[in-house]
Amino acid sequence: MFRKTGNRESGIGNRRRARWRFPIPDSRFPVFALLLALAGCGDGKTPLVIYSPHGNYLLGMFERRFEAMHPTVDVRWLDMGSQEVLDRLRAERINPQADVWFGGPHTIFQRGVRDSLLESYVPSWAAAIDSTSRGRGGYWHSAYETPVVIIYAAQALTAAEAPSSWDELLEPRWRGRILIRDPIASGTMRALWGYIIEREARRTGDTAAGFAWLRRLDAQTKEYVLNGTILNQKLVRQEGVVSAWDLPDVLLNIRDSFPLGYVFPRDGSPGIKDAIGIVRGTRHRELARLFVEYIGSVEAQLLAAREVARLPARTDLPADSLPAWVLDVRRRMVPADVDWDQLDAHASEWMAYWDRNVRGKGNR
């Protein structure tokens, strides 16, 4: 039986990824084991495979809801970073193993579109999100908006003491006290890096200014951390006291009594469009469409906002049905002025340049 196990446990860093009794094979190796497992469902249910960075809470919740609505469907998901999803879909292009790509910055989805990894499908809720949340050609649509915020160790700093802007991260008092999620593997951090480069280029006319800014931040940075879970652990242990991360994850950790706080930077929070799309070549096209329809439904949007701290992309939800934190975000957050087309066009080359010429070189 090819099933996932694992549940959300209390304690720092225990937001676990799905585990599979027959592991999904590495993209570099043959996929016959996965095909055999999917074909051999003893309960006769149809598998619907989701690749997603959204984590155990959200994916497990929607797995249960969708299976209750469709008892003949067995929802299976693999939780990985958004860049990892893209890499895996590229490796599986000839023989796709997933049906739905659920979650990740729309800039990464755009790269998937260019690589012909997604199928066009316009869900019934598309008109309920703004035009910037819909990909050209219908290849992706935003389910959520994900603000990037400054986070801090609440046992070490108060909100008044924490940096209140991105530029404040460059002040001498934060040297050696900043932790950063590794941008190469993180769609969230890639978006933030791209915003900084594009912002500085708009100000000076040259992308060199953005890389100079990131080089100064590199000199301040104690460590580039492998993933968000480790980042949270290290902040709680005060191995560093300041970072940048996505608001939903921070809110979930605070709900779980992690001593963390967050600040909306006064110079603007990039609001990442968190997308969903159907994998080109899916074996279960109609089921994939049903899943996309459900994720953007009023029920699922409110459920995600109330239970897993997701900021809905739909603009037609009544204010009195939304949790207080959503209204607070919409009241207090300063949206950053981001040229997403520029980020889409140049993100890969910018990140490659940063990795070769900036990472670890801030003190040189």
C-alpha cells in the first residue's frame, strides 16, 4: 500500500513532511516503482498526486476535505520547496508523476509555463481574484497572497527594537545576528532578493546597486539556513535574532507558542502570489481540475485563512467572515512596489550571479 504517514507534532521544528512507505524515487532514477505503486491501489481509489511546499497542516487538511467530498479519490502529496517542485517537474517532463502543482511564487510558476510543464485551465473562481493574480493563458492562478516580513526572536527583542525596514538590516547593530533561509532553494527568498535587486536598479539605473546591497547584507548574515524549520529553531534558540520569512509560517509558529514576532517593513512587504496549476500530462485531468476548483472556492479560502493562516487571493469574501488577522494585515501592511515581470525575466540569472559573486563574500 503506497500511503503517506506522519502528523504535526507539538514542539519546535516538528512540522514534518509527508512520508511514503514506498518512497517517491529521486528524479534522477527510473520511476517504475512509483508507477507500480500508483497502479496497485488495493482499495480501488484513484490517486491524485500533489507536489507542494505548503506543509503538513494545510495539505493534510485539504486532503481530508477533498477525500470526504470525493470518496473514490486518494489524495497524495509530497511536501518540498517550490524550487524543488520545479526541478522535479522538469526531470519528470516526459513521464509526469504529479497531477497538481499547489503552491509557490508565481514567478516560479512562470518558469514552469516557459518549460511547458503546466496545462491551461481557467477555474470558475478566476474572476474573483485580481488581474495580477492570473497567469496569461490560464496556466496558473493565485490561491493566496504571501507577504514577506521581518521576523525576530521575541525573547531577545521587542517589536520596537526589531528592524522596521529592509534597509535597517544593514545597520551595524545587526552584524552577525541575522539568519537567512538559503535563497537558492526558497521561492520566498528568491522573490525578496529579486525585489531588492529590482528596487535598487529602479533607483540607480543599475542592478549592481542591488547586488551591492545584498553583499552588505551578506556581511551581516551569520548563516544561510537550509529550510524554514531550522530557521525557526535557530531563532528560538537565539543563534540569530532577526530574519525575513513568509507571514503565514510565522503566524502558525506563533500560534504554536514559538517565541517569535514579526514586523511589516515600512519600505514595503513583497506580496508573493501563491499559485496553483495543473501539471501538463496529468493522468487525472478532471480530478486535477476539481481540486483546483476546490482550492479557490469560498469554503476552502476561508478554511485556509482560519486554520492555516493563509491570506486569501479572492477579493469577494465578506469582511465579517474573515479572521481578524486578515483584516489586520490588509490594514497595516505596506505593499512593496514590485515589477514582477522583471523578476520573472531575470530571477534565474540574478540568483546564479548572487550565488557565485555575493554569497559569503560580504566581508571581502
